[in-house]
Amino acid sequence: MSWGDIPSALEAALANPDVAHAAAANREGGEAELIVLRPDKPWDDPAEHPALLANTSTGAIPDLDSLTNDAAYFSRIDHARHARWKGRRAAQLVRPAKAHGYGL
């Protein structure tokens, strides 16, 4: 693929991502051979939020997050961290004492 072919390949992938994914898997020898990108931000992780992948063929591509460490960036990180810990803390509070081995 030459540099001149890249924009048209990207446009084709944007127009039909499912076909592009299948073609890539076929070209590389199967799904297991594909490189998987893992996002570094919890709110972008499809393992944490499977709904992100629900409509990949019809979903819009949102604006990219800021690459600078500005207030909006740190606010989203802080929000994600607190949401994650809040959920874990609530789950810990409702467990019976026996589950922790205290044997009340």
C-alpha cells in the first residue's frame, strides 16, 4: 500500500467498518492475528463498557479527547476513578461479614 492509497482505504473503512474488519482478519490469517488497541482511559475501554461496540457500523466517531493535560482531561480521569471506586466500595459494603472470613 502506498501513501496515496491510505486516505481511500481509511474512507472505505469509515464507510463500512465491519467489512474492513473482516478483510483485515482474512488478510492477516484470522481474528487472533489482529492487533488490538487498548485505550488508556477507562471511559473508552470496551471491556469496561461493551455498549461502545454495540453499533460500530452505524455509530458516529466522536471528537478526539484532548492530548494536553488540561483541566477537562484531569476532570474526566478523576470522574472515572471515583466512579470505579464508588462502585467497588458499594459492593464491599453489602457483602456479609462471613464472606470476609470474620465468621460472625
